Amino acid sequence: MKTGITNLIRIALLGVAVAFAAGCASTGSSTDTPPVSTVSTGALETDRAAANPIPTADTPSGEAVQELYYLEFRARSAESYGHTFAMFGRRNAKGDILTREVAGLHPASTSDVPYVLGHIIPVPSETGPSDGDLEDQYMTARYRLDLSKAEYDDVVDYIRELQASSPVWHAVLYNCSAFVGDIAQYMGLRTPSSLLFPEAYINTLQELNT
């Protein structure tokens, strides 16, 4: 069955000449890569306690520390090209992730049919997490930015607006990397072509901005 699906994908790709298009598909497998060096050392899990300041061993008991936030642009492997998305939330002073929410554009189906059709015509999309986004073993590239609360609140508001206004996915015209690029541009970052494969897109995004 997967062989037939793979052939369909190849035919669709040849038919519309999108050999360099960045796609968004179901989860594949990959070895994890360590976090890359960034400007400073991206919704499935939200701990209610994380909404409150968290005491640490470096502060007296009960004394709150400053709330810290991050946004991480990520790429992961998949059965085809891979997938690009953003993860964001709260972190601690060591850089460890405390909460995480995912925003990413992908076909609104677990079937491979809309994905194949999306190389020819725009198809309905979803803008939340997809299968594999929270599994670090599939990550192939990441670029994290640490944010103040004001910066974080601002970009999250924009992400909410972008999610509400992104009804379709197309492998070339508007794919997962283009969606991530809109977020990056809103943050004042330089962005590469959305036709790069996801891993190359995130690595190039980092190179352009560090």
C-alpha cells in the first residue's frame, strides 16, 4: 500500500514539476540531532502550574523567578520531504522547555490522498500539531529564540490570527515552510525560499539571522 502511495506522490511531483517543493506529510523516522546554536540558548501539553512563576534552587523557597519564554522553528522527518512548524511556550533559566504549543500548516486529513492532491490544487488545511511534531527523535533541525513576555504575547497573538486565516495547503503556493516564514517575517527575521526542503529551510533561516 505504501509503495502505491509513494508512486502516486512521485507521479504528482513529476506532473507539476515541484521537485524542490517543501511538503508536509505524516511522520517518518529519523535520528535526533542536537539543538543548534541560536541567538540564545516552538498545543498539546500545558501545565496549569506553569502559568505561575516557578521557584528554583537558586532562589529562596517561595520566591518567584522571572517568567521566560521561547519560540522554536523546527523541521522533522516524514515519509516524504518532511515538515516545518513552530513550537512555543515557557522555559526555565536553564533553557529547558516547560510548556509547548505547536503551530504548523498541513493537510486536514490523516489520509495521504489530500497530500497528493495538494501538489496539484490547494486542499483544506489544519494549523495545529501533526503526528510526530512532539517526538524529538524525528527532529532534523531547530532554531530557537528566547523572548520576553511582551515579545511572546505579541507573536502568539499574530500566530493565532495566522492560524485563523490559513484555510488551505499547497505544496508550492503555500506550504508549511511558507506558514513558518510568515511568523519569522513578523518577528523581523530574514527568510529563505519556502521551496527549500524543511531541514534546509530551518538551517538557512538560522544562517540568515545569526
